[in-house]
Amino acid sequence: MTVSPDQRNPQKAYAGVVLLEDLLNTVDVTARTDALADTASAAAWLAAQGRPAEVDAADLELARGVRAALRGELGDPPAPMPEIAVQVVLDDDGPRLAGAGTAMQRVLGEALAEAVALRATGEWSRLKTCALDSCRWVFFDASRNRSGRWCSMQGCGNKAKTAAYRARHRSDS
């Protein structure tokens, strides 16, 4: 994966960051849902990724562990990264990491490969958690100066700015 200065929005440049975001956002603080709550919901999440397969308890724990470790790198409570099998693939695009094992393990490996690639290219700092405490959605900050704070300016950004405006004007009265 290569991110050139002309491709500031990796969702358009490559699909891998979308998989990484999807994994990190399997827990939704606002809706109080978790796509990795049990093996059935994890299998449904895998199917939504275009990888329909059964998920066993070990893969479910692995997925939760990888998610917690990566979210810990973004400001959630720190968690250790579990061991996961990856393989080096040599193809026309050059060497890259890919997941190995079950369908869930392959998806996790691909998401981790994207995390490693973002770190290697200096783009990891663009992966952020929404500043609105009631949201905590992970998003890729495609702004030129890396100043994005909210997953959506229309949603969370608007809520935060409206709340700040109201707080300022209450103190003026």
C-alpha cells in the first residue's frame, strides 16, 4: 500500500483502511451494540465484509483482542495485541502481509496489515477516534492539516459546536 500526497482519502485510494475502520467500529458506543458480541453476530459481520463463514469462540476472542489492542493505540484503554498468523504475499504489487488461517483470522490479518502499512507510511496519525465522548467512532482524517476531530462534521461536529455555543451563551446571561 502506498499513500501519495495526492491521495489524502485512503477510502478512495485503497479499500484496506475501510476494513480496518469497520473492524474498529464493530463496537458502537452510541447505539450500545457490538458486532463481536457473540459468534453469530461476528459471523454476520464477516458476511457483511463479503467473507461468509462460521466463527468459533477462539476466533471471536481473537477478533475482540485485536480490536481492543488497536483501539488502545487510538486512546481507548491499552490492551495487549494477541498473536495472529500472517503470511507474506509476493505479487505484482510487491510484497505485502495477508492473514492466514480461518476466514476471521484472514480478515484480522488484512486489517493488521493495513495498520502496519499506515504506520510505515506515517499515515497512522490520520486514524482517529471521534472527539465526542458519546460517539468514539473511528475515522480516517482526510483533512490536509490532520485537524479533524469528529467522525462527521454534520453529526458529531455539529453537536459539539452547538453544545459549546449554548454553554458560552448561558454564561453570558
